[in-house]
Amino acid sequence: MKFLHRIGAVAAKEVRQLRRDRLSFGMIVALPIMQLLLFGYAINMDPRHLSAAVADLSGTAASRQYVHDLAQSQVIDIKHQVGSAEALEALMRAGQVSVGIYLPPDFERRLAQPDRAAGQLLIDGSDTVVQAAAASLVSPARTAPVADAPPTLEIRTYYNPERRSPVNTVPGLIGIILTMTMTLFTAVAIVRERERGNLELLITTPIRSWELMVAKILPYIFIGLVQASLIFWLGDSLFRVPMRGDWLDAYAVILLFIVANLALGLMISTLASNQFQAMQMTFFILLPSILLSGFMFPFDGMPRAAQWIAEVLPMTHFMRLIRGIVLRGAELGELRGELAALGAFLAIALTVAVRRFDKTLD
Amino acid sequence: MNEGLAIRTRGLTRDFGALRAVDHVDLDVPRSRIYGFLGPNGSGKSTTIRMLCGLLTPTEGSATVLGHAIPAEAEALRRKVGYMTQKFSLYEDLTVRENLDFMAEVYALRRARKRDRVDTISERYGLTRLLGQRAGTLSGGQKQRLALGAALLHDPELLFLDEPTSAVDPENRRAFWESLFDLVEAGTTILVSTHYMDEAERCHELAILDQGRLAASGSPQDLARDIDARVVLLRTDRPRSAGKALHAEPWVLSVAQVGNELRVLADKAQEDAVAAVAARVRAAGYEVAHCESVPASLEDVFVAATLPNRTARRERAA
């Protein structure tokens, strides 16, 4: 039975080491909980409470009743009342709403004509799940309880009418790839130097903290831009992903996102004591970035708590920015809220990183 | 400020949590000398060096290095000092030349000067044939020469060497020390930590550190002359048993066996230590073939200076 003895010794040692590595130990418990909550609650393929805006130009009792009935379905939350179709389109382009309801001045008269659509349902097609959910608003099942003849809305899908999923996946993929590589590369690059003792030597040279930090992230900024261009190029040539906005805007946003992730990587490097920990921490950021940012599942369908977490992640804001520019042709001015959020994240991460990255070994 | 001093510390102290790694150390290191830190592992050698080159902030006390107050002026100091870490800390995945070029650039040497220094250094430390080789594939001695060369690229006035020869064979150690004397002759001050007696003996001056405290300092000769003990060499037929008998005596500070001989450190208060040692061994029933008083070696000095609970023994003797 000597072999059992030996196996027991190694297994016991393994458990003892694991208990001392608090981060790994935490992962054992935190990962299943996090996954369960994310997949159980946050991920909803039949989202409700999509942000919507209404342009009710007829302003009659019937049109108000109709809008009220649509809101009752809980598929949409009416956030804005506007006065024109152009205003609806602007809100959608800026990413503020994903559904627009346009009721023309002669809405009531049209209702009586079953062969004509009484109004229009404008849907943001840059997320195919949202698109499907919004389209259900006009399906017979949903409109049947409404009195009289079924009033039809004509669906107008914006940005991705063919419902090709690469079109909305590819721009988001830039964000996922950049989160993964930029954060991990910087974190590991710095932790590795500390682990191998290189940093101890560098600290005694005249190079300053900020010089060292800038020099370490500079190559990765370039790498990040190359990665983004590669995805754009492949997305265009393989999947005909359009570029409806301005290239300069897109790259400005990508650059901001790269730097934000590098700052995050720097921050992680000051917290992790070895390369494995740096990878674990990156994973902790990456997983919610994929699941909560709106990349895989619609943001509107998630419960409040998940949305709050998502708002903290740079990926969520980048998702909205890049989809806005690439798919909806939005301008930076229309997306300034998201830009500000990303900028704030960068400022905080950088401050924490610089403060913690002191040029001593204390 | 004394012009002749490279380093001056007063009450230098560093705590790591509850542990006091360096405890009120006063040092005066003259210029153009090899100054040694001798002490066992954990005696505070590395911590002291790290404080002196600005890597660690002292908890208490003051230090002036090359006229710069530490840690306030540590940045200004960095151009003037070179540091060779205990563990090889250059890049193993870069070649010897890439490592040297990199360090020269970090010290912002101009292109022509960089080329000149890299050539000079690689020739002086036998790296010329290794320039294209990855540093990770070098032997212990080659790595050490590379590390020394890299620390000297910017021609520092003061060189910190933290246990530089721990991964090196005796022959390379010897060559290494010869090269250190070349540097001193050119005006460099060298502060080297070691736990090898033969290396300590080569230093112009020494500080013996013990549990963070400065146990003794001075030139090896002065330290041996002023040793706070009497050294007796004893030859006997039963050295192990005789040693045990001696060790039980309160005035015997330490007994070490060297081959068949016993090297006994006796308290200075014991006037005729030779007679006392011989008498004690005979009384225990062992033969004394030879017993004489000998000059102290550096190891004797080290043992006497780092003796635990020495005061307690004294009190028992008195």
C-alpha cells in the first residue's frame, strides 16, 4: 500500500499549497458562482425592456392607447417622446434606443384600412437578438388582445436588415480580442520582469517609473492597432461587414480602448505577484466582458445588477461605441456619453496603476 | 561631510512588518576601497545594500551615498552607482550584446560611447566571443562576468555587489576578485556582500553584520588583532569528546574542530587560556598532545562577533 501513501502525500501537499494561494482558492468558489449567476440571470435570449422612443404625430386617444398597449407587453420601455421620424433615427444612431415607433398624423384613418400599415416600427438591427425580440411586437400573438382589427406596424430594420450575425459580431470581436491581449500582455510583461528579478536591476538605473511604464505599453498600442486592422480587413473581405461611420472615429475609439486596457493591465500587474495570478485576474475581467457587455447577449435583457457591473467594464462602452460607428454610422458627438465613460475608466485605472507602481521594492 | 567617504550611515534601520531586518547600523565606507559586508543569510546584508541604492526606503536613520542623501536624492545617485543583484537579473532571452546594448541605452550613453564601452567591457570580461549567445545559455561564471560588465557600462563611482560569487566556481571567483582590484585602482569604490571568509579577507575594510546589527567593523587585520577572545589550538586523541567537555565551560565561547585539532575561543577574561584549556581537557581524562595560543583568523573574529547570548555567558563566568 506504499503507493497510496505516496499519492496521499502529494495530494495533501497540493491542497496545502492551494489553500495558501488565496487567489486560486477564491477562483474555485467564485468561478462557479459567477458563471451560474451570469448564465442564469444575466443572459436572456428573449430580452424585455428594450429602450424605445415614440414619435406620435397623430396625438389622438387611439394612438395613445395603441402605444400604451405596446408598452404593456413589457418588450419595450418607452424612454423618449419625440416629434419626428428624424429624431427617432438620431436616437437610434446614438444608441439610446433600439426600437422606434412612428405613428403618422393620419394614424387613426389608416387603422381603418387593414390593407395598409398604420405606422412604422423602426428596429436597430445591429443586434440580431434585439431585432428578433422587437419584431415580436407586431406578431399576431402580441397584437391579438388589442381590440378591433389588428393594427399593423410596418417593420423597418435599420443597419442589418439581412440579419447577418457576423455584421454585429465582428466589431464587438475587436473589443474582446483587445481586452484579452492588451490586458494580459501588459500585466504579464511587467509581472514577468518582477518575477525574474529584471525589475530590481532596472529600478537602480536612471530610468523613471513613468518612462518605464510608457515604454512597456508603447509596443502594445501598436500591436493593438494592428490587431484591430486585421479584424476590420478580414471582416470586410470575408463577411462584408460595412463601415458606415468615419474610419478616423473608429480608430480614435479603438486607441482609447487600447490605452484603457493597457492601464488595466498595468493595474493588474501591480496587484499580481506572479504570471499565473496575472492571468487569473485578466480572466476575471474577460469573462464578464464577453458575457455582460452586450457582445453576446443584449444589454437591455439583463437584470439591473448585471447592468451595473457591465457599466463598470470598459468593454461595454467600447461595444456601444464601435457598433455605433461601424454599423450605425454614428458620429463621436452622438456617443459622447460612452466616450466619457471610457475616458473616466482610463483615468481611474491609470491613477491607481501609477500610484501603486512605485520605483522601489517597498 | 567627509570628502574621503563614499558612504556614511547613522542609525540606518529597516523593518519588514514586525521583523527588524537592519537595526541602527552606522557605516563609514572610504572611497576607492573594497568594503565588505560579512554575515550569514538573513543578517541584513542585502537589505542594507538595497537601502543604499534607493531600492528600499529606510524605516529610520540617515544615509549619505556619494554626497547624496538617501532616499531623497536617490534618482540623482542612480547615474553614479552600479548594482549587481544576487540573482542574475539581465534578460535570459536576449543575447549578451543585446543585454549590454540595452543597459547602455537605459543609462542613456551616446551611440559612439555605447559602442566603445560595450567593446571595452566585453573584451575586459572575456565576453567578446559570447556576444551573439543568449544570456540564458551562459555558465554561472559567464553570467557573473556579464552582470558585472553590465553594471560597469556607465563607469560608476560606486559599485554594489550583492553576493556576486554565489554561483561561481573557485577559479572564477579568484579571477573575479582580481578584476575588482583593477577597478579599485582606477578609483571605483566597491561594496560587496559575502558569506565567504576568504573573500572577506581580501577586502580593505569589513563590516560584520549579525541579525541586522553591526557586530564589528574595521580592516581584517585590525579585526583579528582586536578580537574580543583568546584563540587556542589544541591537539588531542579524542577531539569530539574533549570539545564537548570544553564547551560546557562558561568561559569557552566556541569550539570548532578542524581535522584532528580543536580551535577554541576563550573569553578574554581568562588570562592564561592555554593552561586552562589544557587543564580542562586533561581533567576530563583525555590526552593533550599539543596546546598553543594562535593569532585569530577572520573566521574567529566572525564567530566571536556573532556569538549568540554572549553577555549571558559572561555573566555566568563572572
